[in-house]
Amino acid sequence: MAKAAIVVLAGTETSGELGRVVNALTTAKELKQEGDDVKVVFDGAGTRWVPALSDPGHRYHDLFEAVRDRISGACAYCATAFGVRDEVESIGVELLADFDEHPSLRSYVADGFQVITF
């Protein structure tokens, strides 16, 4: 069984960044379907994707929902810095602040996860 922590760092400004988040979620979906241990973390500008993809009108909302149970959370510091903290909390995605108000990627490595960034 594979173990992967997928970290979404892509912002929301360009079609290229949209492609990166779609690739991240598609990879998470594939891993999930194969029974692998997969975690998704939204970090940096990627925290903006949580409210965007939670909107039922977004064309990739269904993909987001398909892996929602594999979302570990979003960086607490970055969600605040990028102005989406309240939205992320209201959506029910956990704010991660394990290391200096950021998610601890080391903890995934220590637990044997391969960290993949998009």
C-alpha cells in the first residue's frame, strides 16, 4: 500500500494553477480508489482552493467532494494570510498548526508518507 501526502500550493489566479489543483485531486482520487493511504493538505496560496472548490457551482466541486474524506486540512497561518480562514473553518476543513502555525510535513515523512507537491 502506498502512502502519500499531497500538498496543494498552487494559487487560484491562472489556468495553470487550476490544472495543478485538478492534478492533485485526481492523484488523490486514484490513490484512494486503489486503497492507498492518502492525505491532502492545502498550504500557502493553495488554501484559497478550499472555499473555491466547496462551491457547488465550481466545475471541479465533485472532484473535491470525491476526496474530501482524505483532506487532512489547511495551513492555519496561510489561511489567515490569504484571507480565507473563516471560510475554511465554516466549510469544516481543519486548520493545521502543528509547527509554527503551519502543518508539519515532517510528521508525514516520519510516518512513511511520500510528500507530493502541486
